[in-house]
Amino acid sequence: MKNEHTDDTFLSRWLHNDLTNEELVSFKKTEAYKEYQKIINATQNFNAPNFNKAEVLEKIIQKTTNKKVKKLLPNWVYAAAASIVLLLSTVYFLTSSNENYSTSFGEQLALVLPDGSEVLLNSKSSISYKKSDWFDGNRTLQLKGEGYFKVQKGSKFTVNSDNGSVSVLGTQFNVKTNPSYFEVLCYEGKVQVKNTQETAILTKGLSFRKIENNNSEKGTFSNSKPTWLDGESTFNNTPLQFVLKELQNQYQIKVTSIDVDLNTLFTGAFTNKNLNLALQTICAPLSIQFAIDENTVVLTKK
């Protein structure tokens, strides 16, 4: 219990003669009074001008009655706790941050996702995902461009895009997406393709494609993996405008055309390693001629 005779307010009132008679009588019976009285008597020997003994004593009392806060734990415990907080904060930041990966013109990128699944990005493509979601079993990412996925078995794995989503439990598939083109090929297992208009289930060797405002198409294929992994871009009844878009992504060029129908369908492939040869492969079957001027290709009808 707090001693009223050593309370700062009590001592201050004593120094200023504000105590009641009862309080003063009680205080004079204490050891504290004797100690403080000695201090006052000692100040009688000071000869400094205008020396205020009561004021000096009050300052001394304030210093001697201030209580120090005692730590309940040693310093190393506080340091360790601070380190743990810092570590947890760092881990939270790392796991909650977004992961973003992208490729440039003519570039491919192989990635291993947090669950061990693999993705190979084609040129001018990107994926993004939130790492913390994957630790909670929510395997979801956003794709732009084209990617080939090898998914480890586990919880539902979803690839979202502006054109639709692809969901699987464990399989291999390829997704190609841009503002006007959406294509999914299933190489192994089973995938679910969903957009704003419909849902489709694909098994090995089946494909789904939606081009601009046209109706969706389902088809078949026999390749064991995407040809672009081996440096070749393949198309099946694909409008020329999308073939040329892929050509630009692979070679970092600009393609312009004069009197060329960009909706003409193209079936075939071009190499991703030789621009001149790629242009010959595209243009010859369609009776188109081309001219290369530095980073620009001009197409004209023969």
C-alpha cells in the first residue's frame, strides 16, 4: 500500500505549509519527517542570495520519490521477442505478396509453382498469383498469353484469363489467351473450361477454342506436347491476324498489310528461329508477298 507521507502531493503540501494540524502531527511521528527535516537543517548553512530552501527540498524530494519501472523479463527476452515479430512480419510479407512472371519477344520461361506444378510460358506471356493462397490450398493464377501446364495432383488448380478459366485436379494442358482469342488443349487427364457463355469438359486429345464473337469450337489433336516448346508455332484453321500476332511476339517485329484479308484461315506452322523462313511458310500458301525493312514487315497481295 502506498505510504501517504511519501506521496508527492502530500510532501508538496507540507513544504508549502498546507497540511492540516492532524496531518502535520501524524507526519512528525514518522521516520520520513526526520530525514526530510535533516535536509532542511543542512540548507541553513547555505549563504547564496535569495535561496529558497523549500523549493530546493521539493526538487530533491521529487527526484528521490520517482519510482523506477522494473522489467519483469531480462533484456534478451525482449530482444528475442522483437526478432520473432520481425521474422513473422517478414514471412507474412513474403507469403502474402503477389508473384509475377513474364516473357519478352521470342522468349520462353520455365517455372515451378509453390505446389510443385510446372508452367512453361511462351513469348509475350505472363502469369501472376498470390503465394499465400497456395499455402492454403487455393491453387489459382492469372494468365495472359500462352502457357503449358503440368499440374501436380491435389486441390483444384485454376488458370484464370480475361476470356475464361480452366480448372483441373492434375493434368497437362495448354492455354492460349488474348483479348480476342481463347484456346485450350488437354494433353493428359481432364480439364474444365468455363467462360461467360458455356462450360466444356476436355480429356486427352481434345481442344476448345473461341475466336472473337464467333461460336466456340471443339476439336481433336494428336501432338504429345505443344509444338512451340520445340521452336515451332502451329495453327489449325486460324485467322491470319492471329498467326501474324504470334509472329510479332516471336520476332519482335511490326507487321502491316496492304489489301490482305486478315480473316483468311491458315493451317500450318512456322519456325520461331528464322524470320525469313517463317514468312515464306505463312505467305506462300496464301499468295502473299512480303518485304522486310529493319523491324517492320509489309505484306501485300500478289
